[in-house]
Amino acid sequence: MRTREPLSEARIIEAAVRVADAGGYTAISMRNVGKELGVEAMSLYHHVTSKDALLDALVDSVFAQIELPGPGMPWREGMRLRAASARNVLVSHPWALTLIDSRATPGPALLRHHDAVIGCLRRDGFSIELAAQAFSVIDAYVYGFALTERNLPFDPDTSDQAVDFAATVMPALVDYPHLFELVQHLTGSGKYSFSNQFTKGLDIILDELGHRLRTEAERGD
């Protein structure tokens, strides 16, 4: 007779991630997680005190997956690494953005994540104010890009789907010349991929942050 693996908080969180990946944010419930594990929902409360505690743990599990800049990593390399990793995690778990926005109790992985990002910036000379601005604007870009990827009516990685979609909307854009020009320019070569724009947009932000960092250094801030 096969012995069932004992329940633990880690197993419950892993099961909750699977439930959310399959059914989205609204599928997360103690009942569904219990079903995923083959146990009654009440069994979960021996390891997770409440659904709120489970949701907080899920948010922390998302941040635990994001790769962080190492202690000696230059700020630009560190911000690029962290931003790309965060975007990949958020795209892999489409429910995560909604859940992150709904929670207000930070866990250890989230706090470690934030501390590492701020520390990378501060070690390379960012003032605390500029570090806060950098963290905010990079996160806004990453979250917004991931949200757009999630909601596009075509596969953001696939050129053919983007081109096919553009062909269907172009006739409706004839009265909007600037929008028509943009869509035509982006998809005219047949090689457009929305996902490939991520690094280009991030570089614009990092270039400006680098400029502001140099300005601070020249002023002696």
C-alpha cells in the first residue's frame, strides 16, 4: 500500500500555485487546494491558519521565484536581471499581479526581494530618493508590460499571430492615421513580436536612471 506524503505548508502552497495556474485567481480556495492534494479542506488548517494566510504565502512564493542581483553586481546589470526575471515569473503565473495588488502583509521573500533591489542601487551610488524612484518606475514598467502581455488578443511571442491580428484591424484604422502608421510600421516586416520590446523599453528607463545618477554625482548629492 502506497504511503501518502504528509501535508506541510510547502506542499499546500505548491498545490495552491497549481490551482491558480489552472483556474486563475478566483479558483484559489481551501476546498480546491484540498482537492488538488486529495484531502479535505479542513486538513489544511493544521498547516495554514486561514485563506488569508494562504494568499499571503502565495504572494511570497511569487517573490521567492524572482532572481535577485548578487552582492557585487553593478546596478544596471542587477536591475536588468531582476526586471527580466520578475516579468517571466508574472507571465508564468497570470494570477499573480491581481493577488499581489490585493495583499498588504509582506512575507520574508518579498522583504528580501525589496532589500536586495534597494541595496544594489545604493551600493552603486544612488541616493535613497533616487533609489526609491528607480524601484518604483522599473516595477511600474515590469508590471504594466506583464499585464499587457497577459491581455493581448494574440500570442506576444509569435510574429505570425501579431501580423494576422494587425491585418484584421487595419481596415478599421483608416480614419486614425497615426495609429494606422504605427501598426503598419510595427508589423509591416512580418517579424514583430511584442515580447521583444521589453528589453528596449527597459533600456530607455535604465539610460535615464544612469543620467540622473551621474547628475547626482556631479552635484555631490
